[in-house]
Amino acid sequence: MERIVTIGMGRESAERAVTLTDAHPGVYAAIGVHPHDAAGFTAADLEWMRALAGQPKVVAIGECGLDYHHDHSPRDQQAAAFVAQIDLAREVGLPLVVHTRDAAEDTLALLGEHAGDHPVILHCFSLPEHLDEVVRRGYLLSFAGPVTFRRNHELQRAAALAPPELLLVETDSPYLAPVPRRGRPNRPANVVHTLRFIADLRNMPAEELDALTSANAARVFGW
């Protein structure tokens, strides 16, 4: 592992993430407003994001999207913040990192309406039932620890079948640690467990999948 994308969610978090990119050569940042924090989203949020997006190691807008599992923000405000960040990503020419939970239909509808052919990364991919649709659209599928969980058969099938050029791996640290670290705080180094698991699903050497996903990340993030 040579590079890490750390996620800034909200202005204070995003500014800390950018500070980390200045201090560590292999650290890059994505900046955005999470759907949990979408209540009260205003044009002022777009202004600080637009300013930070000009920093050289900011490589994506997000994570943003819809979360109907927790519903910490009203759904109409989640949608408004999501669309605003889709538009911003297109404006500044950075890929979009998308969070979606229990909101697949609305997430895909808003992306279909507003994202066009802009690069989209489905963070912590959880939409195996929509695999054909997201592949048709060319979205990148970023698999995290849940793909290693014993009962996630459909997610494992998606990881086995996804086109190689659309595959990414991640940790979602400090959450969702993969087997054999499940139940413990997650950390970036644990990505190796997810990568090896997916490599086994795809009947390929882990080193080959490492090179493949690293190349995909370099392409989409532009480093």
C-alpha cells in the first residue's frame, strides 16, 4: 500500500484531512458533507469545498449521498446536499465518492439524472442487486470489509463478477474491519485482508489484484 485517501466529512474534518496530506507524502483527501450531516447544508458549504478542492492533493468530492438507515438528516435535505455535491464534483473535475445505505433506488436515480458520465466511486459497495446497472454506467465499485463476512454471498458474487477495470478495495477505517479482524477497530493496513479475499474469489494472485486495483485508483484519482 503506497497511497491512502482519507475522507473529510464536514468543514473541520475536511481541513484536518488536507493538513494530513501536507504532512504525509502518501496521503490524499476526499472532502464533502456526509448525508448524516446534510441538515442545514447551504451554499456556504459549497464555498469551503470549492476552495479546498483546489488543493493539489484533494482527489475527490465526498463521501456524499443518501442514508435512509439512520435518517440523521431529513431525506429531502440529504437529496439536496447530494445533488449539490454531484454538481460541484463536475464543476471542479474531481471524481465523486458516494455513500448509500438503504437508499439504492433514490441514489441511482439522482446519479442517473445529475452525474452523467462523470467518474463515480460507490464507496463500501453494497448494491450487488444492482450490479448490472452500475457496471453499465461505469461506476467504480470499492469493496470493503463486509465482502469478507461469511453470509454476504451476493456481495461476494459481485466482487467475483465485477469488471476488473471497475474494481477498488478500501477499509472504511475505523469501521467494518474485515475477517479476521472483524469486531475490532479497523485501520488502513487491514485492506490486505479484503484484497486477498477478493483475489481468491476471482481465482487470481493477490499481487495481480493489488496491481490492478492500484492502477484503477491511480486512473480515477489522477495521481
